Amino acid sequence: MERPAWAPRSIDISVPSVSRIYDFYLGGSHNFEVDREAARRAMEFMPGLPKIMQANRAFMRRAVRFAADEGIDQFLDIGSGIPTFGSVHEVAGRSCPGARVVYVDHDPVAVAHSEAVLAGNDDADVVAGDLLKPREILAAPQVRRLIDLNRPVALLLVAILHFVEDADDPYAAVAELSDALAPGSLLVLTHASYEGIPLPAERAEGAVDVYNNIRNPLIMRSREEIARFFEGYDMVEPGLVPMPRWRPEGPLEDDDPYAYSGFAGVGRTA
Ligand SMILES: C[S@@+](CC[C@H](N)C(=O)[O-])C[C@H]1O[C@@H](n2cnc3c(N)ncnc32)[C@H](O)[C@@H]1O
């Protein structure tokens, strides 16, 4: 298989990756045949997967605009993925010129492509980091340069926590990051769940197995388990809801039943 210029030498391009599968669902071009094959296999069980991803991105953009309207001008986006149309720095920069954004991902393609997109941008940067090592993220020079932890920050954990197994204690990682945030900060989160999926659970499980088989288990949590990530936060209205229902900016943007799979919410630190 030929290695395109944007693929770092360090990566094994014969193994599918979560960020490149996601890029494919969103219509991006930073994915390989192995990624597309895995994506298509999952879609045999859940044809509406791209709809879920689009609803996730649309929520993320509304939440970033909400944060900017609240006066937040710094964004820490962990599990940011491969940049694609409507990235956080674009959306935030439009609502709040000069907004600062740090992206964090552990996928080398996501990091390399973010570096390329952000070259020459003094207000945004990317860190190769792991959500499970919050101290390292907070100590990264890019974070220290762009984010002032004495002022409110929007912490984005969008479509990432369902890739962290309970054994790795995602709750502890979120709590450690949350402890570092100034009052008035926001936690912006989406998470996959069997709740709301317009299919019998056995079929949805087929799609989940595709991720398990590529050694990137997808952890479907209940609404109650997802709500626990917001411990210590006051929920912003309307609370933890299916993605299209979180502060739609017009008449409900999406009426595809798949878009109502999983949950989205924003919490504010007291
Ligand atoms: C489905 S994508 C979501 C991208 C973006 N947040 C969005 O919602 O459009 C999930 C991203 O999380 C990253 N990821 C998964 N586990 C991670 C971890 N422990 N630390 C950092 N990034 C992680 C993956 O590499 C992938 O790019």
C-alpha cells in the first residue's frame, strides 16, 4: 500500500484507526482502504452511523458558539481528531476573534494533520497527548502558552470517552482535568449509548464489535453513567440530551432517528 505524504512514518497503515474511520464517515480524505472497510462493516449493522457523526459535529459547533457567547475565549479539545470542516478554532474564531484553541489527540495522523492545518496560526496549537495522562496534557508547553488556567476554559471531550474502558478509569481523568479548571469553565461532552439507537441492541452490537475487533473497544454507557462525568458541574439547560435536542439553533436541525443515538451535554463549574 502506498503511503501518502500526510501519513507519518511511525504509523502502521495496515491497521484501521478510530480517527480515520471517523474522517471517512464525515466525508474526509484522510483515511485508507482498511479504515473504509471497517467503516463499511460497521455500517452493515448501523447504516445511520454517518448521521450520528454529523449530529455530533453539529452539536460541537453549537456548544462552541454557546461557550464563546458566554465570554469563553479558550478551548481545550481532547480527542480532537483529524481536522475537518468546522473545526473548533474556525467556529470559535468566528464568534470570538483571537480565541485560543489547543487540540490534543493520541493519534499521529490527527496530530500531523492538525499541525499542517495550524501552521502559522499563533492562536491555536496541537499536543500529541493521552486523555489518561491529564497532568502531562496540562503541563504541555502548547497548553501553558495558550491557555490561562486562572480564567474559564471550555474543555471539550467530544466523542472520546466512549473509547476509554472502565478499567482505565475515565472518571478519574475527567475529574483531574476538571479540578484544574477555573470557576465558570465549561465541560462539553458527547458519548455513545445504546439508548436512543433506532435498532434492536443485537444489531447495534454488530457495529460495536467492529471497533472491538480493531482493538479500539467502543464502550456504550447508559445515560446515568454518562451523567456521572459531570459530577461537580451544574448542567447548562437542557441538560444531558440526545445531540439534536441540545439548544437547536432553528427548527430541530435533524429528524433522522439515528441522530438521536447517544447523549450530549454541557456543564459549568461553580
Ligand atoms: C470519534 S473521534 C472525535 C473527534 C472530535 N472530537 C469530534 O467529535 O469531531 C475520537 C478521537 O479521540 C481520539 N482518542 C481516543 N482515545 C484517546 C485518548 N486516550 N487520548 C487522546 N485521544 C484519544 C482518537 O484518536 C480520535 O481522534
